[in-house]
Amino acid sequence: MLPLFWLFVASVLASAFLIFNVQPMVGKHILPWFGGAPSVWMTCLAFYQTALFVGYAYAYFLAARIPPRVQPAIHGLLFLASLAVLPVLPGPEWKPDSSASATLRILAMLSANVALPFVLLAATGPLLQVWFARALPGRSPYPLYAVSNLGSLLGLLSYPLLVEPNLGLSLQSRVWSSSFAATGLAMLACAAWAVRSDPSPSARPWSAPRHGVQRGDVALWILFPASAVVMFMGVTNHLCLDIASVPFLWIVPLALYLVTLVLCFASERIYRRSVFVTLAVASLAWLAAAAAFGPQGRLGLVFADSAFATAVRYCAALFLGCMVAHGELHRLRPGPARLTAFYLCIAGGGALGGLFVGLLAPRIFDAYHELPLGIASCWVLALVAVCRAPSGVFAGGLRTAAWAGVAVVTFGAAGAYAFRAVQAVPGTLAVERNFFGILRVIETPGNTPFVVLRHGTTRHGLQYKSPALRQRPTSYYGQTTGIGLVLAERTRAAAAPARIGVIGLGIGTLAAYGREQDQFVFYEIDSQVVRIARDSGAFSYLADSPAEIEIVTGDARLSLEAELERDGGREFDVLVVDAFTSDSVPMHLLTAEAFRTYAAHLADEGVLAVHVSNRYFDLTAPVARLGREVGLDAFVVVNQGAPQRLAEAARWVVLARDPDYLEILAAKAARFANRAGRPLMYAFRLAPEVVAAAPLWTDDFSNVLTLMRGSPGLL
């Protein structure tokens, strides 16, 4: 029976691995079509949670309603049908238009291209556990659920570390499809073996410690997974968008969530209620105390306010909270007869949690309020589960007193944390949340007050309120930056009217360079950014500019491609690409196909200016390589911060067909100096061997992980 056991283990592991490989693969494929927003991932996650529920529902129906000998035949037929939708990557016909709802479009394309194979893989875990219980009746099937989550964890980690760096998307899709077929055959072999099995009459079937199902158990089967999913998705949003804009940080909360499932279901000896409840309450108190007191005195290290320290606190609270939720869930597991119903409830709860965070919360909340709600709901459920338990550390005469104390500490800490979480940042004028995240308009007082637009941790622009400074370009776009040098040259008084294209509106700072008869065309994917920059009254760059301003709402690359096909190139004198300052780099704007589109929109003497300032990625050489691919020579223009000139340190790559123009531009950059006579700007051409060694990214293959800096730095 040992080979049979390992065949079941391998099949469960492979199916879960494929589930967590197809998610980032398809997500990477469609992410560029929707502007690279983190909410694309959240919508995908909500879909996958729902598809997981459908798969578990199918497994429940098959196991409960269909005779055991017929089950493999039905599953085999559906498996053959699913081969018809391979490969799972959506085709170009699914690209959205500007009028389509991003959320509905994503859900429709995933339903058409991914749903059937995903549902069958999702059904594999519970079905194989049912068949395992029939083939090996003396063994508990629940460790296979831990194996399933281990496969999910391996799939999650292998994609960014092994798959993405070595395989293009088209090859990934083919390998995944072949692996799906092999896994299906292994699964059917397990089913056939289980059907042929004739257990010995003396074999004692395994039964759960709580073989029966008590009143209220089903509700807890649903609500515990829902609260855990809300917690992990809430922590993901909070860390990645509001705390630390660090690449691939979203992997950490999901990995912790999966690890807790592996630990809790691998053995009933791992989860100890008294230990983990105590630690979880302590972690929540740590969160609340850090929010309330901050880094003060000797406790400064414990309550440190750095991004790393904050991430550690949130991840500790998530891990321990999920250990409690999943540990209590494991304690409530039924016998094999109700196994598929148990997993159906788990999947249903996960789907409810995913839909709440991915679809409902962005529409009803203006901040990430779902995180304290998830934490509070987890603790309410834990209190209910423990109070229902007939035995344990807190049972007997001390039950009421002990849990009253736990409740006071828990809800006191949760209340303090929630109060802190919903407090507005000082100076906040407006907060808006949508598909792309949270936008904040913040005013900073002082001798020279200014207003800033922030998207999570990324600043989209800054404008001074003083009339003397109000119309001057600031930040990465100041007069002593690479783009300031380029636009000052193209919009000088004696120059002909200029046509300027800008990918990324921000607050419209670059419109400050406009003159009468100049035309500025801004491409912006987020309609709320457009409204804030143009209509809110907080910023006036667009309104004050004498140039003609046009704003195209939608993904910039799709818009440029549509314009090229419809009307031909725009003949831009300058095309600015400013979309790479955050940790979430929109890779579809950094491929050879994208740069061919940019070049097609340039006038003969046009200039492409790409903003590559980034704390985590060095994009300089890849941009120069892409420029060379489309016939553009490149100079790198780096400037130091110059507060007196309202400019911050920045790095731009300026590309043009005429190398002489770039030499002249470099000479002009060298003239700028600070009061001590030191250069404020310098321009240089990368060595040919550096450019040649840079990766050439395409729509099929890209891997930004290889360009991560050893340590964070803007330039």
C-alpha cells in the first residue's frame, strides 16, 4: 500500500502546485491590460476563491450523490473537456476597452479561459481524500489537506524564483498544460485504484475525535476561513499599499496564511489552544500599543515605526491569528463521511472573505477597514468555539473568568488598533479608494505650504500654495531635472509650438512647461486621479497652463496602440513615460513592443524621456537596450536635489534618433551648478557592453526581479 499512499500524496501536491502556478501566470499576462494595479491581483484572488468553492461543491456533489464506481468516469470526461480550453492564457481579443468595467472584464476572461481546469484541480484535493479514505480506511485523510497547502506554498514561491526568471509566458503556458494533463492521469489512477480496493473486513476505519457534527459547527466551518482570508488580504493591502512599497511583499502574507493551514492540518499535536491564543492576544496588544504609543523611550525598538518593524508586527498578528482560526477549524473537523461537506464550507468561507475584500470593500470603505474587521471577527469566533468546548485549559470553573479577561484584553486592543487605523493622516484634505488603491490629498503647512497627492506610499506630485511658486514645476520634474532640461529646450520662447505626450498624469506638473499653442496629451489609467488633478481644486497645474490640455483615460499603451491604428502616430516632439517610481512596475510599458509603439508616435526629431528613479529597481540599462532595439540612442541624465530650484534627485533616460542632439543636451546639463560650484546635473552614455548585457524584455518574457538593487536607493 505504500506506493498507493505516495501516488495520492503526489497527485494532491501536484494539483495544488498547479493551482498556485496558474494564478500568477495568468495574472502577469493580464496585469498590463489593466495598468498593473494591485487590485487586479485582488480581483483575481476573489475569482480564484470563488472557483475553489465551485470545485469543492462539485467534489461534494460527486462524492455524496454519485456511486463510487461512476465517479472516476464523470471526472475523466470533465477532465477531457477541460483540455479543449488549454492553454489557459487569454487571447488579445480579451483586451479591455476604456469603457469596460475592469472588474467585470477580469471576471469574464477568467471564467472563459481558466475556470474549468481550475475547478477540476480544486476538486482534486477533497476527491482524492474521499478516495484515499476508501482505499486506506485506517488512515486519516486530513494530512492530505496539509499536503495540498504545502503544494500551494511551493507553487507560490516557485513562480517568482524559478518559473518567471527562466520561462517566457507562452512556454510557461505549454509546460503548465502538459503538467495539468499528467496530474489528471495520476488523479484518475488514484480513483481507479480506490474503486478496485476491497478493504479487509477487519480493517478499522479512521474517525475524527469529534465524529458527530454539533449545532453551529457548519457556521464555524464557514466563518473561520472567511475571517482568515479577510485578515490575510487586509494585511496584504495594508502592507503593500500603505506601509512598505516593497516588491513581492504580497507573497509574505499569503505564504504565512498557507503555512498555518499546513501546520494545523498536518498533525493535531501542533496547535495548542492555550499557547496560540495567548500569543495571538499578545501580538494584537503589540499592534495596538505600537499604534498608540509609538517609538518612545526604552520601548522604542519594540514599538519602532519603521516599515520593517511595522511589517513584522502585522505579519506576526496575521500568522498567530490564522493559527487560531485554522487550529480551531481543525478541531471541528468531522469524520470521512462529511469530509467533502467540511471542505465545501471552508471554500465557501474563503470565497466570501475574498469577495468581501476584493469586490465589496473598495466600494463601501475609503480606507482599509477590512483588516480590523477581520481581526475582530476571528476573535469573536475563537471565543465562541472555546466556550462551546467541553474540555481544555479554560474549561471548568475558570471558564467564565478566564475568557472574560481574554475578551477584555482582545477587544480593548482591537478597539485601540481600529481607532488608530481609521485616523486620518494630519493635513488630509481628501481620501478616495477605488480599483487602483487609496488616493490621499494631503496639505503640509509651514513657511511654504504645499499639497501632495499620494497613492499608497507613492507620491504623484507636489504643488506649492504660494502664488510665487504655484506655477513652477517641482519634485522629479523641476527645471534642473532631465525632463526639465528637455522641455525647457522644446518650449523655449523662440521654439515652434510643441506636441508633448505624457504617460502618467499625477497632478499634471509637466503642464507648467506649456505655452500658448503647445499641446499636452496626458494618458492616465485612473479616472479619480484625473478628477483630483483637474476638478478638485486642490491642484491647478492643468487649469493654469496656457497650453491646450487633452487627457486620455485608460491604459496608456492600449490607448497609444488604438490611436496608431486609427489615426497614425501623434508626431510628438517629446513623449514622457513616467510610470516606474513605485515597486509595482508596469512591465507592459517596458517591452520591445511598447517601445515600438512609442517610437511610432515620435516626430522625426522627437525625444522619448523615461523616468527611471526607483528605490528598488535599476531600470536604466534595460531602457537603453529597448531604445537601441527601436533605433533610439540614449543618454542618462541624473540630477542632485536642489531645494532652491524646487527639484528633487531624479534619474531620466533621454532617447532620440539624433545622437548630436543628445550631446548638446549633455553639454547644457553640465552648466547647472549649485552655490558651491558643484554640478547639479550630469549626463552620460552607458558603455555599449552594459547596454548589450541588459535584458531585452518582450510581452512574452520579462523578469524585473533580476534588476533589484542590493539595497534601496532612489538613483
